[in-house]
Amino acid sequence: IDTTGVITRVKELFKGHRNLILGFNTFLPKGYEITLPMEDDPPPKKPVEFEEAINFVNKIK
């Protein structure tokens, strides 16, 4: 397996763990670097409205 293959595999194995993926750059030979687009970050969650929360709790009862 070549360096490009290692980079691809690391991205797959550590998917969702941005710091681990970028930290792996330490072990790569000169001239190689793993970069990630900013959109890999999960989208911010929408706050739950009070009424939605009450409806959910009532369904569980």
C-alpha cells in the first residue's frame, strides 16, 4: 500500500474524528498532508421548541 492509500484508509477509519485525521500528518513523509474541507463538521443542531418537547413527552407516557 502506498502513501496515498494510507491517507485514504486513515480518512475512512477515523471518519468523524477530525483531530485524529489531521494529527496523522505527523507520521506522513514530507510532501504529503491530509487536508479536510470545513464542511466535514456536523451541522449545528436546531433547538427544540417547548411545544415539541411536551408533545414528545406526552407520546412516551
